[in-house]
Amino acid sequence: MRTKVTGLAPIQTTLVALTPKDGAAKESEMRPIGLTPMIYRVWAKTRQPLITKWTRLIYGPRYASATECAWLTRVNQELTAHCRHSLGVVYLDCSKCYERVSHRLAAQAATACGFPGTLANLIFGLYSGTRHLLLHGAVSNPCGGNTGLIAGCGFAVHLLLSFLRDLGSAQVTTRIYVDDIALEVSAATPRAAVRILGNALPHVKVALTKRGMVSSDAKEQFFSPDKAVLRLWAVCHPRYQGKLGPCAKDLGVSQRPPWKKSLGRAARLADAKRKSRRIHSLRSGAKSKRLICRTSLHAGALYACEVDPPTRAQLHQLRSITAQALGHSGGNQAVQLRPLSLASHRCLSPAPNISSGSYPAGEGRC
């Protein structure tokens, strides 16, 4: 009870590990992940049911994953093309989003929309406590401050969403997934789409600045499958510093029109090929290798295939990679594996069908 009232956790020391990420050239660009005390983790887990109504208020009836958010944009792209309308999407990048959040403003935003005040008191008491940075095997001296959510705390992602709510205008669809913000509009003409996004974008950036956020203009993306929209945006915004084009990376997924190549599928297949060599070198049995292929190799190579579908050539390449991982080799002959998607245990015997070009009875091509 005293902890709830005072907001002082029994242990207020948090270890923050700076972990590498893609494109990080120096330590300041690494990703900070907080390791909170174990007693705090147990407490946070037991308090999750108390915020169920609050999370439904800010998220809606269900949580949407990253692939679901990207899929909705892809569906809207197809619906817009079917209606002969124009689509435009701006992807914003908030630099050091978690670290710039003010504790006072975030607590006020959370409690204003129904977050329990006693929980907020203890959570932000931990956030403002002592921190030690872990980097290259060294531990820093104690530090702290009145800003920064701890990425690694179970409440941080919910508190960040409540802090960033109500950014956009009514004319655009604003999607916030953790620290990725997208402004999307579908209009009857290319000029209308460019006008609406051109008016909404400065308002969103001003709102972010008032909350202490910094938007990286160089990492910003403007996406549209319509060439007329891209041309008009370039004419109306000649000083635009972001990337402009018919393809964009959306939450790790390639948004593109059907006639454009994927931005990331080839890299995922190259990563799968590296994994296949490691799987092949394992001394475990065939059953465990098949399980690893299903849960790791295929899961990575086919990530978000409902949004960014692989081509037929890429599917054949994945079959070949899987055959190498499992130790099957057909020499100069074509090797066709029975299952590409090892979803059912009845299909966990990928025996190669070397001689004939047909598939066994009851199994179709993927």
C-alpha cells in the first residue's frame, strides 16, 4: 500500500542494454532495451488485467500486429485502384521516440483517458529511478532523468500510444504502431490527395514537436502507386527531403504496386540461405531440422507474404534452400519438395520427388 501511495518501487534500478540494430554506425544509434527488476516484472504481470478496459479504449476491440497494419494499407491500395481513386501515404520516422517522452506529460495523457493513477504513480516512479547503461561489457555510473519510457517494460508501448494519440486531422487516417506513424488518404483525384496530405503533414509535425518529439525528414517516405500523385507531390513540395516513390518499407514490409519488385523479399531469401547452411551443419536428427525449417527458415523468408507475395521463382528458390538445409540433393536433376509450408505434422517428411515432375496424389503445387 505504501508503494502505491508514494510511487516508490522496492527496487528502482534499471539496466539499459544498448543493442545493435540495422544501420547503427555508432553507439548513440543503438537500440536501448531496459532490463527491469524481476519483482517489478511480476508486479506488472499481475496488474495487466486492471488495464484491460483502458487498452480496449486506445486500441479498439483487438490488437493489430505489424503485418495486419501493413495488410490494411495494401487492401486500401487495391480498393482505391478499383474505385479509380488516388492513394497517398506518408511514413514518419520519430528519432529516439521512447527516450524523448516526458514523464509528466505521458502520465497526464494516460490518466486523462482512464489509466489507473496508482499504477501510473509506481510505473513512472521506476522510469525516473536510477539507470545503468550496459555497453561492450561495461556498466556506466548511475544516471537518470525525467524523460524516457523504458523499452522492455510491458506498459511502455501502451503509454506511448496514449501519449501520441490525436495527432492527425479528420481528413487523413492516422496509424500509430509503437513509434511508426503513417498518414494515409484516399481521394477522388491526385490533386485532392496531394492537397489533403500537404495540409495534414505540417499539423502532425507541429503536434509532435509540442510533445517533444523529433521527426527525421531524411528517413521520411512518401508512397503512392499512382504516378500522377508522385509527380504532383514533387512539384508542390520541391524541398521535400524524404524518399518519394511507388515503393516503401512499412513496418518491415514492402508496400508496392503489383508490377514492382519487392524491396525486401530477396534479402529475406538470402538470409534463409545463410540459415540453411547452419541447419545443414547441425548434428541433430532430421525431425528437428524439419522443425527448425518450419519455425525459423520459412517464418523469416515468408514473413508478411499476404502483403508482399513472393514470385514463383522465389518460391522455387525457397524449395531449393529447404532441400539444402535438410540434406537433399538431386545433382543436375530438379528437386521438388512435397511441402513448402510445413503447417501440418502429416507433411513433415519432405522427400524429394526427383525423377518425375509430378506431385504425389493429394498434394498440389504451392
